[in-house]
Amino acid sequence: MTNHTMTSLLEKIDDKDILIDQEKIPAFMTEQQKNKSGPLYLKLLLGFGAFLSAIFLIGFLFLAGLISEKHQEYWFLWGLAFIATAIQLHRMKGHDEIMTQTFLAQSSLASMAIGKILFVYSIAHILDTSSGFPIALLIATGMTYYVYKVPTDRFLSSFCCLVAILMNIFFEAGLGDARAWFVNGFFLCQLTAAAYLFTHDNIKPDYRPLTYALILSLCATVLLISTQSEFNPRKYNDYIQPYIMNFLLTGGLISLLIHIVGDMKKIKTLPIILACCGTAFLGAISAPGILLAISLMVVGYDRHDRYVTWMGLLLVPVFLFYFYYSLDITLLQKSAVLFGSGIVLLTGYGYMKFKKWDQGDQSCA
């Protein structure tokens, strides 16, 4: 493997006369730096600060008597007003001063949070059904996604909408035996959408926040299914079995491996065949959380997305701990399972080193 730098790559491209108009390179690099988003922790701090500002300002509106709980049907007017204000503030933030930009961005995001909270509560109150909140969130998200182009708002709105739908399906008492079909169907829709958005190169950057929201919602679904036997607020016995999710994730992981390889000749090689067989065996004996964590690590590594990779790495110990904790066997048997799993992994690693598959050796192909 050769380590490349931006300077060396540009020099090689320049030597081969690939670039037609070299004068546009500095302007292009400057524009890319301007459009580059900030680090993740700054986005999280911005979102958290805007949320706190929204809560305090809503409290002020209540104390001032500007909004009343007796007239929730009129809250959507306040919500629309705050949403319009947020959009206008977002358009004004192109100022040269960094402090002015930060203030306008924070104010815009806080105003959007207030507007959506009031709008969603008002629409849910008007609908007066168990699915009122998911419908209201879906309306608010669809109404602002293409107008208010802030990744933090897009991600939070999409994630809240997906979680609201999941909660409505999982806790709705009237579903009964059909609950498992709705949960698995919703899981399949999210998995298909996330796979499409992540594996296609022609997807617009506008859908990147939606992709992360889908991934996080998949994690929330698997966590909820994994802990339903210990946490059962419905007090029913209609527990959702994870077998269908295991099947879907196993098929998705095998399809992902085939998609990454791409070439039909390489798919028939021994490393890929062993990887697919190992994935099928893992899907038959493990929990869906482990399969999801492995899928996130694989797709994150393939797409060079460190956020998805780290999400998968963090979920692996969580799901492994819960998987071994939930096994209905003695501690001695659990220790034997852990010991055997370690032996299998070390054996596989040694075989890969022996065949030089970890060094990108193409002789096996």
C-alpha cells in the first residue's frame, strides 16, 4: 500500500497533463474549503444549544400568556411563524463575521425547533388519534426538508419522525398479533432505504442526514426488540421474535459483500465464498444487533465514512454483552462459548495471514 498526499497526487496529475485548465484549481480548492461542514462535536453543541434555547423560549411564551394550553389548535400559527423566521435567519447568515454567523445560525436553529414543536403538538391535538404525533412529525419534516437546508435540523427531524413511527407501532395496543408484521415491515423499509442511499454514488448530499437518521433508527429498532423481554410496558405476551430481522440483516450483509466486490470473477473466489458462508452461519446463531454492527463497520469502511464505522465499533461490545447475557445457559457454558469464539477468530486471523489475504494479495483470485 502506497501512502499518498494531496500534493503528490496533484503533481502526478499535472505531469500527465490530465488537467485542462490549471488556473481553476486554486479557486476550486478554496470553494471546497468554504463548503466544508464543521466537525461533528460542533454540530452537536449547536443542536443542543438550540434545543435549550427553544425550551426556555417556549416557557417564556407560556408565562407571558402569548400561548395557552386551552387553545392548542392555534399553536400551528405560532409554529408556522417561527418556521418562517428560522428560514429567513438562515438566509441572512452569510456574514463575514464569525460571531454574527454563529449567532444567526443558533437563532435560526432555535426558532426552527420552537416552530416544529408548536406545529407538531397543534396538529397532533387536532387529529386526536394515537398516530397523530407521527403524522404531524412527517408533515413538519417533509414541509421543511428541502427549504431549510441545515444538516442538523434534517437529521434530528428525520430521526424523530422515524422513532415516532416505531414507537407508535410498538406501543399501539390495538395491533395485537399484527404488531410483528408492522415492525418487521417498517424495519425492511428502513434497511432498504439506508442500503440504497449508502451504496449509490449518485445520491445528492442533501440526503446524507436522512441516511444517518435511518441508520440510527435501525439501531434503535434492534435495541428495542432486544430488550423487549425485560422491558414490557404493554403487559402483553406478543413479543416480537428477531428471526425475520436476522434473515433480513444476513441477506443484506451478503448482498453488501457482493456489491463491494463487484466483479463476478472475484465473487467466485475462496475468500468471498468463505465470507458469505460465515455470514450465513453467523446469522443463524447470533442476534440481529451483532449483524447490524458488523454491517455498519463494513459499509463505513467501504464508503470511508468514519461516523458509521465508529457507530458499528461502539455497538459491537454492547450487542455482544447483551447476547451472551441473554443466553439461557450456565456461567461455565458461557465461558466455554467465549473461549471457543476467541479460538475461532484467532484461527481465522491466522489463516488470513497465511494466505496473505490481509495484504491485498491477488493470487487467490
